[in-house]
Amino acid sequence: MTNNTSFNRENWFYLKEGHWVFRFTNDDSEKAQQAAFYCEQFMEDDEDEMIDDELRSCFNCMKRRWLIESFECRSVTALS
């Protein structure tokens, strides 16, 4: 599968107090996988930090910081 679509951060994240927060919950692995597929900034995290069985997932990205119900993407913040 190839990535022919550009990454639009607003499809996956919303801006809250200067931080880009995932629009979906920590349980929505399908959306996390889709967002990571389109993200050119994805960086695989350490294996012991990974929680999704699918490698390419925001849940497995080194640039994600967990929040109570979601996570912040530090890659998207850097692109702002």
C-alpha cells in the first residue's frame, strides 16, 4: 500500500492550548494506524513502549505523549 495522500493534521488532531491532541480515544487503534500511515514524521518507539500490534500506529510512535483519554502528537506540534 502506498501513501498518495498528504497528511492533514486536522483530520486526526485538534489544537488545545498549543498542543495537538488526537481526536479519538486511546482505544481507537484503527484511527491511530490510519493517522500514522499518512504521517511522514512517524518514528518507531522502543519495543517496550509499543501497545498496538500494528507497528505503524500513533500508539507506537516515539513522538506521542499520553494524556488521560488521548495523546498529544509532538510531530504535529513541530509542523505547526
